[in-house]
Amino acid sequence: MSDLIILSRHRRRIFDSIPGLTVDERMVYINLDAVTRKYLRNKKSHRKVGYLLHKAYFQSKGRFFDLSTAHKRDINSAVKRLNLGSSYSFEPSEYSTTLQNEDKEHILQANGWHAYKPSFANELMGVARLLVARRYETERILFSLLDHCWAKRVSIPSYATLAKIVTESMREYESSVLDKWHQHSTSSVRKLLLNQVHSNNTTFSLSDLKTIDQDDSLQAMSRNANILSYCRDMFFAAESSLTSVNLMPEGIRHFSDQISKNDIA
């Protein structure tokens, strides 16, 4: 099973991008509350601006971002809130990684959150396994993991990290199903189906079975009837081994989607 593409490229980019704050959100998130004011006292201007930006984006999206892509209007709002003057220019390069890590840790503590760590990845994997067992769709699992991070107050990891967890949980599920099927199937049944997958000496190729001719000509309808008859015979030959696996409709749909979406013929 290849890595899952759960979200479209456009949605993945949005998932990992700095949020576009509204005017109202900017007023709420880019602020100098008592805790922030005390923490930023005597710190340099670039650190003050960087801290406010990190805090705003974190409160909006539950994660931290590379400030080199910070929106100009957000920077201007932070500069104005700090009374640095319109001539001030924020340079992210002056805001060292060490200082940023210190500030991120303070933001997490101030909000009662924790940094994402490998130990929590194991917890998310456990959640994913439960959802896979319930035959949730991959996108629903992904956003359920996101919700779990919010509920546990743990900083949100990247899309790639969450997608990897979903992929691994689905691989485990597929392996367990295939192992069970292998235990309850005969070598002749396995040979029959594998030959079909690889189109070895079969009446119809796998591509043929994935295509129904919509033409209403006698030739097309006759061919479709032959394909259906062929599929029926294969099903009866493998039925006992498939029954033992006891797949729910969602599980059947999952495996059929793997065939439909991937050209493995």
C-alpha cells in the first residue's frame, strides 16, 4: 500500500499554511495581555514582534509557523500594538531559533498546552487504530486526530505527520485482513486471484473487470454479460475464504477503492 493522499494538494497547502486572520481575530490574538506584557518587558523589538505573531497564529491554529511567511498586515498590527512606529521593519532572520523555541515554550505554558512529542504520536496511532477498526474514511480519521490534539491541548503537527499516522494504521489494518484471509484460503484460491491481479492467463484482465461498456449494442451487452458471469464464478470459488474474513461493508469498500484508484493490472 502506497502512502495515502488524503487531502488534495490545495487543501494540504492550506492545512500547513499560516492562517489568514480576520480584522476581529487580529484584534483578539495580537494583543498585550498582562502575561504577555510582563514576559516581553526589556526584550528587543524583533523578539516582541515575533512573539506576538507566534502567539496569534498558535491561538488561531494550534501550531507554530515559519515567520518568514507571516502576513504583512499581521506584522503591521503587531508593530502598531507595540508602538514601534511605522518606520520599524521586522526581520525574521534577527529572531534566532533559540529565542523562538524559548518563546514557543512560554506560549504553550501560558495557554496550558504541550509540545508535540513522539510519545503523543503513539497515542495518536492508538486513536487511528480504533477509527480504522470502525472503518472510518481516511479524511475523517485525519481530522479526528486533529480534534484529539486540540482536546489534549497538544500542538498540532504537520499534515505529513498526521497523514503518515493514518497511512500506517491503514497498512496495519490491511495486513491483518490479508493475514486472516491467507489463513482461511487455499493455495488454489490464492493462485486464482493473484493470476487475476496480474492478468496471467485469464479470460479477462483486471482492467476489463474495472470497466463496464455503456454501449447498448448486442456485442457490448454480450461482453458485459460474460464479464459478470466470469466475476460470479470467481466469487463462488473464493467465497468461503472471504466469508471467514468477515469484512463489513466499509471494509469491502476500502479494498475495492484500492483496486479502483490504483492501476495494478
